[in-house]
Amino acid sequence: MRPIILGVVGDSAAGKTTLTRGLVRILGEEQVTAVATDDYHRYDRKQRAERRITPLHPDCNYLDIMSQHLHLLRQGEPILKPVYVHSDGSFGPPVYVDPKPFTIVEGLLRRADLPSAPRGFAPPVEGAPRHVAARVLDR
């Protein structure tokens, strides 16, 4: 059975991670794979400053790898996910991620920003705050 993929998209400090943690708590950690799009940054914080580019710019992210990873998780395949360390703006060692019945993808980037993300983009979740859009990407 393919996982249900939910996207949580919003501005910096909009509450995406808080919402994602709440969903994981409700659904159960053993049922959810959570993926942060920040992990797919191409440049660390210092490199972004030198290039005068922000994480919102598509060139600042490995969109092709992110899209491939979403497809693999959707097909029930594990991934080796990169890790961005927010505390110092660097990258940590990658982590092995197993697919689970639910996948939550959270970050600044929308589905439309990805080269070929999973289809089935739905309207915003009823009652979600305006500054955070939670959408079901696929069933």
C-alpha cells in the first residue's frame, strides 16, 4: 500500500515544524515518515550568504534529489536522506529513512517547485491557519 503524503508549507517560523510534530504525535511515530525540505539545501548558511541567495530560490536546493526521494518513499522504498543542521547552518551525516504509511513533507518549497513531485495536490486543509498550508499530496 502506498503511503499517504501530506505537505506542510509556509514561511519561516510559521509553525510548520510544530504542526508536523503534532501530526506525528497524533498518528504515531511508528506510522509516520517526516521529511524536511531544508535537508535538501545545496549550500550551507555561509555559502548562501556568499552567493547572496536564499533557500527560497530553486537553485539553492537539490530539487531533483528531493523529488526522487519522494517518489521512492511513495513506492515504499527507503532513502538515504541528507541532513541540514539548523543550529549552525551546516550539514550532518545522512540518515537512512524507511517508508511508513504516512509521509509528511514540511518546508518552504511547494509541490509546484519540484521538477516532478507526486500528483494529487489538493486544496488547503479546512481550518488550517492562513500562514501554514497543509495539503494532501497523494493518496
